[in-house]
Amino acid sequence: MTEVTMVVNGKSVTKSVKGNTLMTEFLRDELRLTGTHVGCDTSQCGACVIHVNGEAVKGCTMFAAEASGAEVKTIESMENPDGSLGVIQQAFQDHHGLQCGFCTPGMVMSASALLKDNPKPSEAEIRDYLEGNICRCTGYHNIVKAIMAASGQDVSNIAAE
Amino acid sequence: MPKDHGIGASPKRREDVRFLTGTGNYTDDINVYGQTYVYFLRSDMAHGNIKNIDTAAAAAMSGVVRIFTGADFEGVGGIPCGWQITDVHGEPMQEPAHPVLAIGKVRHVGDPIAAVVAESLEEARNAAEAIEVDIEELPAVVDMKAALEDGATKVHDDLANNLCYEWGFVEDNRAAVDEAIKNAAHVTTLELRNNRLVANPMEPRVALGQYNRADDHSTLHTTSQNPHVIRLLMGAFVLGIPEHKLTVIAPDVGGGFGTKIFHYAEEAFCTFAAKACNRPVKWTSSRSEAFISDAHGRDHVTKIELALDADNNFTALRCDTYANMGAYLSTFASSVPTWLHGTLLAANYKTPLVYTNVKAVFTNTVPVDAYRGAGRPEATFQVERVVDKAARELGVDPIALRRQNFITEFPYATPVAVEYDTGDYNATMDKLEVIADIAGFKARRAESEKKGMLRGFGVNCYIEACGIAPSNLVGQLGARAGLYDAATVRVNATGSISVMVGAHSHGQGHETAFPQVVAEMIGIDESQIDIVHGDTSKVPFGMGTYGSRSLAVCGSAMVRATEKIINKAKKIAAHLLEAADSDIELKDGQFSVAGTDKSVAWGDVTLAAYVPHNYPLEDIEPGLEETAFYDPANFTYPSGAYCCEVELDPETGKVTVERFSAADDFGNIVNPMIVSGQVHGGIGQGIGQALLENAAYDENGQLLSASYMDYAMPRADDVPFYAVDHSACTPCTHNPLGVKGCGEAGAIGSPPAVINAVIDAMQSGGHNVTHIDMPASPSRVWEAMKG
């Protein structure tokens, strides 16, 4: 067991973890932050995307011990301080960018990382960036539209519903 | 102006807030005190005799609570099949046993041999590795036609052979169909495969079993589309637990697409083991495990023949299909290639004679069952591919050939038993021609060709049959369940409402759409109404969500229950207003006496029902809660026309979907935003089937595409924006909302459009290719063009 200390969603946490504990397991089982989802076991689906030191990372690709000293953000921290939905979250709701909700945390975390680096991505750039996030419900239409809207782009010419 | 509330409006989905903030409650998010973890040791062989299982060393390992094998399930019921098919000889289908854990034999890669219950998942997994299993490997039966040859190895030793059933429909038409084909001016023949798919909802399956000794009560949390169905199947047929001693809860469920309809061995195991160990037992499927334990979909091999007269009228259709059942019969497996497929083969056309013959075959593969569309995508693909091929052979416009043969008068009794109540296939085709800008295709093709690319255009129609019913009919056809649904409307004293519905929402947005209906009927705000679903201890009964049935069937039950509420509330209002019941009108949440200014508000009436001081106690009971069960009179028949445009790189064979358009007739629509989302998702899956996805087995029964590294799921950069339209509307005539169901249309209507477009692209490049099997991968397309 190794003692790790990291800042998760603005709070410092210290826990003893096994060397093989994945970040997803640490968040879900140790911290009970169950918004980070596990949809595969080959690091393909992206339901577990979190931010580690500001970068989008698939939580299943790193051990908790590797995050020692890091600043970690999960979907549970994406709303505004007053509890209202953040800009990306709100755009997903406004444009029906989610159905079953399982891939959604990873989509929002990936979208957030994309918009940080590329504030006005084109449709093609969004689709390319989301290559590591699988959604089975939406056919991606409204996810791409929501991210374009979250970045302030006019989406009114994309089929309304 | 679009409406901003009630039926026809698109309010933001209320369930989104919890999903967007990480506060959803999926089954794997639930952990309970004293919980143990189960790991299933699964067969890595497709077929073999179990000679010995030695668990002694494993049982002694750290953290192990108990190890179970098939021997622990001797005398326990097997996993049942919910639909008995009667074959061409009038005999029942061959129905093999399906034990919870393998007994005697393993029959597919993934068949569970043993289950280790331990304090942690890691300990369970480690102990499973220490179990010594001696299996005598047998030849694997993988190819369906080989499986039916004389002397083929049998998947089930106690059955006569590997044929589950041979089914003919309509058997009385067989000779006439053959005669019509023989005498036709033109016959188009096509052999095709509907590729095996894995449904892949993003949430893998999870089961958490608990047992309370104090009241001898079992509780199962599970990732299900239909918790009451699981309670019935598992309780009555597998474990022998009566309903009042068993609660099944399906909380937030991360997608289903059919594969979470079925009752699975893991659910029964966790419930059984929780009692046996007197500890909660939790199983969380890994994705790799899902590929070899979730029921697969499709996997039909078909020869289809379309006969036409000299004027290009369709005169007969014959379809001969081999349908893969896999190693065991999953819950609704037997119904998919038969009643959900054969009855759809008239499609949108006046073809007077139709016959289909289906041979359902056992193989050493994962069981196959319903996946989004279930039988209807197979029927649509066959018909729409053969119609397209006929148009090419005859040199006629594929849209004109379809229009010429459309059914135009309703109700229409097809030659395959069903009666379409409404539809307007020319109307959806008209819409399609506009939204797809079919007139502009030539110019777009020229642009593509300038870049050295081929461009293809494909169109198809579809007809759906949703809300499968009525129960007395499906019972005659072999269903072992009723297919009604139920809803309870509970009006609280202050006027707020909880509606307990038998449908289950796992992405469909029922929590938002269902209140729109009740709010419209009563004239109160939607925020006053909550939907309760997914818990057998809270919802009176229900058959769940599949077959695009939720609104058409359960929504109808909800309407009926709400009507009962309104009738009773009017009686209370009449008493309060000192008027006759028949003079009371309800509008915008106010009860008024017709022709007067006397009125009483909804909240005053509901309060009176619960504080009945001034109340007609001699006529009606206090309280305001009503239940309705609704058994539909007929299926509903959504229909539509779809169009796909692809660009094909002749150098690599890579196909890119450039445009996709869908014009649907879903009858009346409660929430257009949600309906469009359902169509988008279905199209995404249909493009996936057509171009990417394939569950491929090798000759030894090993699943080659058993992870997201190997099974090509559609990603954001594999699809375009879609143009969808559902303004063509012919309301259903037999349910109170006039709704038809929209959940599966996209997946049904899209694969033929894509393949028709790929063929068109190849032919435009001078390649005489008349068919390509799905998925039309770059290598397949490239090979086909090479000739």
C-alpha cells in the first residue's frame, strides 16, 4: 500500500492505495465519486475521462499512485459555484446531447479540454477530438452540436431537433 | 409557433441534470454493507465436455466466501425462453435446457463454468485462476448450414439435431408464391447476410443480489429494460421465489438496445448466491465479458426472390433465412426471425403473395436475441436491397419503382397476417426528396468525381411494427407473456402527481415526455408531475421498454388512468360546485360549471379528496389514485423513407457517409426533440452495422472481435449531421394518443440506404458489383471493385 495525496475537485485527499489501483477505481470506490464511469477495459470508450493537472486523461489508463500530488477534476466539479450547470453541461441539456447519460461525463470532460485549447472548434475538429469517446445513443449529432453551441457558435442552421 | 409545454413541446430533459453532474444512480454506483463480489470463470473453448472441476485449492485462497459450479444448480430451474414457435410440421420448437452455470458441457466461449464469491473482486479473480477445469474439447459448430448437415456435431446432445425449428409463413401461400415466381416476367434474386452485431450499450451489465433473512425477501438491482419481466422469469421459472418475496430494481440504466431485455444467468446467480451466502453479491461485467455474455443480434443468412410482372408490379416475394440462435435460446430469440420478421415482409408494398421460410439453428456461439429493431431490420434490409437490385436490373428509377408499388389505401391487410391501420408512404418519400435535396445529387457527384472520388446515392423505405400486441393474439402465436402495460396515477393531496409506469427509461427521456401528456390532459404544469419507474416494489406492474412500445402501450395506460382520475375529480368538483357531474368542464387546471363563472381549482379538488369534510362520501371513496392496464388492439406501424449519400475512395475502398436524411411518420409526437434524438441514435447504429460492425467468429468458435480494439463501434468522425423530418403524420387509429413509436426506426431504415449508396457508387465507377455484405469495410469494397 502506498499513501497518496492529491487535490480532487478542490479538496485535498490522502488515502492508502494498492500499487495496482486504477484512478477510476480510486475515484469510484475510495472517494465514491461515481460520476466517472467505466465502459470498457481497453481504454477505448472514454466514459472515464477526467482532468489531471488540466489535461484530459482516461482514468482507466493511470494508477492512483501516479496521480500523487496532482490536481484532479471530475464531472462532479463541472457545475458553477452556485450549483447551476456549467456552460458545456448546459449546452448538452439545451441541445439534447445525451440520452442514457453513461458516456456523458466523459464527453463533457473531453469537450471541456477541447474548448480550453481550441475555443471555436469546427465540426470536423470536434468529431476528430471525440474519436476517443464512444456514445451509443445519440449518433453524435447533438453532442457535436452542443459542443459547437457551448463554444458560442451559431448552430441554428443544423437541423433544429 | 412550436408549443412550449404539453404534447408537442420540447422541454429540456429533467433527467439530464443528474447525468450531467455525475449524480446518476446506475447499478454499479450502488454498494451495500457486507457486499461480496463474484467473478465468473468462463469457458475459453466453444464446445467441450466438462470432465472435472477442482475448486479445492481456490476455495482455500484469501478472501474466498464460496465457489459455485453447475452442481450447485442441479434442481434449480434453467433460464427460460419466452416464446414457443410451432414449426412447419405443427410441432413445438426444440428447446434445450439452459442452466445458470454449465452442467456437463460448455457450449460457447463465455459459457460460465464456475463462480467465485469473495470479499473483493481481485480475490475472486485470483481464486478463479486457481480452479482446475478439465474439459474434453469437442468440434465447434459455427457455420449454420454446416450445423444442419447429417452427422454434424450436436450442440445439445439430448436434441435430435441442431435445428431449433423450421418455420413457414404463410405456409398456405408457399405453393402459390413458388408458382408466381416461376411465371414472373422478371425475378430478382439476392443472397445476403445480416451481420452479427453486439448491442454494446455503454453501461455494461451489472447485478447486485441481496437477501434479508428477517422477512425471507430477495432484492435484485439489475441493468434491465423490464424489471417486472425479470421478476417473473427469474422468480417463477428459475429460482422459485414468489413475487411478494422478490423485488427487482433497475435504477438508471445506461442504454439497452434490446440486450437488457433478457433474463440472464448472472442475475439469477447473484440472487441465488446472496441467499446461499447470506451476503450481498455483486457482479459488474467488464466490456470483454460483455462481448461473450450479452446476447448478440441479427446473424441471418438469407436468399430472397422478388417476382415482377411485365409492368414492374411486384407479384410475389419469397425469403429463405437461416437464423442463428447461438448455443441457447435467449428470452425472445425464437420470436425474432419469425413473428418479428416474417410479418414485415410485405413492407410498404402491395406484393400480393409472400412466403418466408426460417430455419433457426443452434451453434457454439453466444446466444442471439433482439437488438434494436429485432427482425424488422432484417426484413427491411432484404426487401429494400432486392427492390433496389430489381430497379437496377430493369433500368428503372429506384424511387419510381417503389412509388409504383406502394400501398396507398388504409387500412391494408397484408398477405402476412398484419393489418396496417394508417400510413402515407408517398408523403414521407415527398419529404425525403426535399430534405435530402435529391435533385442536387448530380452536381454533388460531379464535385466528388473532380476529386477522384466515387459518389453514390441510396434510398429505401421501411415499415415498422411496434407495440407488439394484442395479448390474446401473441399468446396464440406462442408468446408466454401478455404484452400490455400498466400505469398508476397517484394524485397527492396538494395536487402534485406521481405516475408509476411499467415502461422503463434508459435513455428515452420518459421522465420528461410522460409528464407532458398528463399535464396536457389536466392543464397543470409539468413540474407538478413525476414519473416513477424501474422498481417492482413501487410500480404495480409493467412489461417494460422494448419494441418502441413505451408511449404507444404504457403511455396509453397512463392516459386511461388519467382519464379515470379526471372523471373522479369531476365528481368531486361537481359536489363542491353544487352542480351536475355532466356540467363540469376541466380546462387549464380549473373545473368549471358549463355556462357559468363558477369554478374550483385542481388543487382544491385534490385536497377535498384527501380531506373529505365536504365530500360525496356516499357516492365515491376518498383519495385520488387510479390504475389502468392497456392491451393494444393492434401493432402500430411507423414508416418512412431514408436516403444516404456516400463518397467512396476507389484507391482504398473507404466509404464515407456524406449525407443522411430520414423522413419518418411516427403519428402524433409528444416531444419532437426526443423523437429526433431517437432517430439520430438509430441511424448511428445503422451506419455502424452497414460499414463498421461485425461480431466475427473463427472456425473454432472463438470470437475474433471481442473488444473495442477489434469491434468497430461508430465514432463521432464516422458519421455526419443527419437531416431528419417527422412532419408527415398519419396518427395511429387505435391508441388514445395516436402515437406509433420511434425508438427503432433509425436502426431499421438506415442499413439498406447505406448499402444501396455503396453499390451505386461502385457502379458509377464502372464496377459491375450488384451486392456487398455488411459491413462494407474498405477491404471488402476494394476486393469487390477488383472483381
